[in-house]
Amino acid sequence: MNDHYKTPKPSNSGLPQSREQKLLEMLKVADHALKHNLYVTTLNEKTYRRTVPSKEFYVHQWNWDSAAVAMGLIHLDPERAYDELRALVSGQWDNGLIAHITYNPGETRYYPQAEKWHTEQFRRGEIVTSGITQPPLLSIAVDYVYKHSPDGAAGDFLDEVLPAVMKYHDYLKRYRDPEDGGLLTIVHPWESGTDNSPRWDSSYTHINLTDVPQAVREDVDANRTDDKLGKALHRPTQEDYYRFMGLVALFAKLGWDYEKIVAQSPFAVKDILFSSLWARANEALADTLTRVGRTDEATKYHKWAQQTQEALAHTWDEEHQQYCDIDVAQGRREPIIEPTNAMFLPLLAGAVTDEQLPKVLTRLSDPEQFWPAYPVPSTALNSPKFELTRYWRGPTWPITNLLIIEGLMRYAPQSAQARQMGEELVDRTLDMIEKNGFYEYYDPTKGEARPGREDNARQFGFATFSWPAAIFIQLAKQYRKAH
Ligand code: 2M8
């Protein structure tokens, strides 16, 4: 990691540095990291400013990363926050999809490269995207950015972005909830944002590797880059990648027709994390519309939020004490029981009933499961599937912590335990980021991201990562009132 991005050392005055001062110094470092990850491109004769997750590997714009980045940036550089979201919606498809990746031209380091998606016919001029989406943090970010904007500054931004956001919600409702039950279907593990979570293991048994075309497997073997630029042992397996790219090839063959994709994909899951963000996103969109006096239009989104809250509460499994994803591929309807931190996202959605709340908090506060020194691990520590360093199968991620914090705070008025846990999680998340710098993910047991120099203890994911920097800013500003 570049020394420039290391956590600043305490002052050499000999006196302990005040907490406030440390936070302020760290905010400057976060600002530098976000500047370091800025890309400026001109497409369709328009200039776009977007922040990539990490220049070590993720050299394009990712959907929910950018939404998180915008929420941090609004506190430091409002114009950049607006630009981030403008760039994010710039490649929206005619059917309303806002893709999980908007590609930066000329960058080839990240696999799969743009052309692997075969999405040419959906391009807006020169803006090239993938063909799937990601958890809908976008409207939550738009609402947050608007609410925290300096007076009068966000008018144009909202006029530009709001129609795209409403169209995106219509896309998600129409294609991802065709049965109108409130839970949304994801069709690719990358859409979940928690790519190789144990939540998807049972679905993978239905994706026959022999059905993945030989040419696709050869392409993965020849061209995959994440396991070479990062540490292979921490990354998804080669078989996972065959499945990931096999699905992309199938969807391209179906002409990116989402009616067909949702009905035919061998991977199709009602995802509780995605659906929880969907509920919260609808509330956020309704709030934005209400704030600008468009109350009639807000009603629809309020209803969608409520419908999803009820549907999420119904996924509660009393025997296993958790909310469950549901495998709905090709006519199946099988609850997925895996102890991962996705089970706490219904807090964010406001979907947790009075009866469920103490049970959810008991599970979350258990040090043997989800509350070690640096919560919240992506998989429960006592699960046989827990892996300390493997991507989405154990490490703690700032993004899910942010969402769980917001969820706990939502229940703070009615639960002192939720408030106390929310505050503690803010502390530990800030501490974890401050003592390491901005990494993709962290060791939940020690809060480390660079455990040592030996090869088998390489850093946790990629470095100078954008969303830990942005989330640090947001948490410091929201909960520590750092100015
Ligand atoms: C990871 O996902 C990408 C695919 O989208 C990858 O591994 O190549 C996930 O952590 C995802 O949630 C995140 O948005 C992305 C960029 O940070 O990386």
C-alpha cells in the first residue's frame, strides 16, 4: 500500500491526540483516497467523474459502491457526490436497468472485460455496461445526498437523476417481482453484492458445470485476472467463475430479455439483502418525492416498501432463528438456511416484528457467531462454512456494517439494546478502518487487514478501497459530528 494512504500517526507532541483531531486527520486521508480513485472520462461528448472501487483491480464504476461513495462525498465535496450519481445513471438501459458495472474505456485489467457481456445493443452511445444489477442502494444515496446538500445546491442534480431512479424502480418491480409478492429475484451471485456467500452454495448444485460451454471455461482459464492480481486463496474458486461466466453467456443468449432470464436462469433467488435494500430504497424514494412536493407519486413507493416489509417478516424461520433467502430457480421454492450477516438486513428495511426483534439481537450479539472483536462477519464464526480470509465467506465488510448500523438505529427508539449495539458497531467500524486504512474487507477477530508480510497472510482484498473511505466519512459525520 502506498504510504500516503496509511493511517496518520499520532502527533509527536508527546500528548495523546484527541479523538476529534484523529478523526479529522483520518477524514483528510479518506478524501485523498477518494481523489486517488477518481476517473474522468468524456463519453457522448459529456464529461463524467466517477470513483472506482480500487485502482489495484476494480477499475470501473460499480453500482452500490458508487452509491456508498456519494454518501461520503456529499460531506466533503457536494459537486463530486452529484457527479458520481449522474455518472451512475448515465448508462441506464431503455428497460430501466442500471447495471452493476459501467465500464471505463481503455481499461482491460478487470475480468470480465466489457465485450464479454454482449450488451452492445443496449448501450447509450459510448457508455458501456454489464447486463446485471446490484443491491439498490442508489435511491437511498440520492435521498441522503439531497438531504445533506448545502441549501439550494442540489436542484439540477435531482432533476437529472430522479427520473432515472424512478425508472429503475419500475424495472425492478416489473422484472424482479413478476408475481408481485414483495421479494425481488436476483439471477446472478454478482447481483447480490455478496458474490460467493455460502447462501448460494445450494443453488450452485443446480448449475451443472457440464452445461457451461467449453469456450466459456476456456475463456475463464485463459483470461481471469482477479486471482492473479489478488490472492487466489481469498478469491472465489475457478468453478465459481465458470458458473459466473456461464450465467453471463446464457443471459446473452437469451438476448438480455429479463422475462426469459428470470424464468429460465438456473440461479434465481429471492434475496433477503437485496429485498431489504429494496424496501428501504422505496421509502427513500418516497421521501425524496415528498420533500419536493410530489406526494401523489410517493404513494406507490410507500406501498411497495410496506409490501416488502411484510414479505421479509414472513421469511423468518423459527427453527433456525433467521430470515431466509428462497431459491426460486426454474419453479423451485426452497428456503436457504445459511447463517450469514444478510439475516440482519431486515432491520434496515424496518421489517422486523416486535416478536422477532429480541431473537435477531440475541443472534447478532453472540460473540461465537456474529459479535467478535470486529463485527459483523459475513458468515457466522461457528458455521462450518466460515473462512477467515475468503471473500464474502467470513471477513467483515464496511458496507454491510453501515447497513446494519442504520438498521439497529432504526430500532433504537424502541430498543435500548439495538441503540447500544448500533453505537458500538459505529465505534468498532471506525476503529477497524482507522487502524488499518482502507481495505476491501477485514479480519473480524482482530480487525486487521494486513496481518503480516508472509505470502499466506497477504492483505485482505484490494487496497486504497473507496467505500471504506466513504463509509468512514459518513459514520464520522453522522455519528461523531466531526467537522
Ligand atoms: C465484488 O464484486 C465483483 C463483481 O461485481 C468482483 O468480485 O469482481 C463484490 O464485493 C461487490 O459487492 C462489489 O460491489 C465489487 C466492487 O467493490 O466487488
